Amino acid sequence: MNENNLDYLQNTLKYLGFGESLTEPLRAAIENGPEEFKLDFKNFQPAPHAKDKPELADAMVYVLDFSKSKESELYFFNKYQASLQKPGQDTKLEQTFYVNKGKGVTVKESYNLLSGRAVNKDVVLKSGDKANLWMKLDFSDHSPEKGYAMNTYGEQYGFHLKDTIDRFKILDMEKPGFSDQLLKSLERGNLHGVSFMKNGKETTGFVAANPQFKTLDFYNADLSQVYSKSVDRHEGPEKKEVANNGEMLSENARVSQEKNGMAR
């Protein structure tokens, strides 16, 4: 058995969020020398509004696919199938995520994607070029071969998370490290707990990124969705610019009227 290959696979599993529980099963499988094998992994994602109630947690089941090189004794971690089972629901949501040179969608990100949220990733395109993309599963587009279609939103799409966050009156943004923590959490697709101003009143709830509509999704403490227009906003530069442009247009019109003898 190639120990360097084993170490590489173990580090890949840690990086993707599978931890160390698969260390011994992985070693045992490789020692047997099969052409391919699968490993199972399971975890629970607690409900963000009821972390003390395990019965409300979402169950995630993973099946990891490994294969042996045809030219050597090396093994590769190619892909994994993720399955989300929500409490009280009979149907499961399943999707296959591919691993490329040890990189790919992490365990938590796969859960967030199956939960309907968007995830931001640095990816390598088929052309070999690198790109930063927001990814979101399209649950209206499914095929037995490929699973759910993946919608992507690149930099040219025009969604800028930090600028979008700054538009809303989210509290505690001045606290050291809070802004960076919120930014990174939303990029991973998390539903992040925040306090925000709604109709002039402080509200405790959650927020998630919505690149498709270039905004944020807000929720109350019980996870009921908040109408975005009821969330208070800062007067952004674009509003000031519009106002200034309006003043300039009015002034230009007044000057034009004076020249034409129409001003009072």
C-alpha cells in the first residue's frame, strides 16, 4: 500500500469536511486492493432555530466513491453522493458532487446546496481557466443521469456580496471580525444568525445570500421568511447619485428656462 497516497486521501477527506472517522475504513479498503470501493458517512445538521431539539435536525447521508488507477497502485477519490432527509418528510433530495484533485464542494456546502441556498466557490473550468462562481441547484431541472442542474452566477452577473450586505441595516457590523465572519459564512451558503432592523424595529433572525436576485434573504427567529422590502436599508451611494443627478437636471432646466425667458 502506498502510504503517501493514503495520506493524500485522508487529507482530502478532512479538507472536504468528512473528518477523521473514515481513516481506518479507508485504510482497510485500500489494503484489500479492490478496483473500486465505496465508504459511507452520515451526519446531522441541527435546525438553526432549534439546536437543542435533535428531532428537528436534518439527516445527511454520503456515499463516497473511490477507484484504483489502471496504471499504478494509486487510488482516487472521484465523487460522492449526498442525500438530504428532512424530518417528517418521506422524500429525499440527492445530488452527486465531483472531486477534482482533492478539491470540490465540502460536506457543509453540499448540505447548504441541497437546502436550496447558494454557495460561492473558486473553480477550474473545462477550459482550464479559474473562475469564482456562485452555484445553486435548480430543483425544477432534474435528470436521472446528472441529477439537478447547477445554476452558476459569475462576476459579470453583477452580484457583489459585501456591497449587498452594506445596503441593509444589519446590526453589530462595527464589532471586530463580525463583518468578515458574516461574509465568509454567507459565501459557504450558511444560514447565518443576525439582528437587523425591520420597519424601524430590531429583529433577531437569519440571513442567506441570494445571488440570483442580487439580494439577501431574511428570516425571522422561527425561520419564517421576511419580505425583503420590510428590512430597513441604508441610503446607498446609488441613491445619493440619483438624487444629485436629479438636482443637476433641475438646475440645468432652470438655467435653460432663464435663457429662453421662461423662468419666473
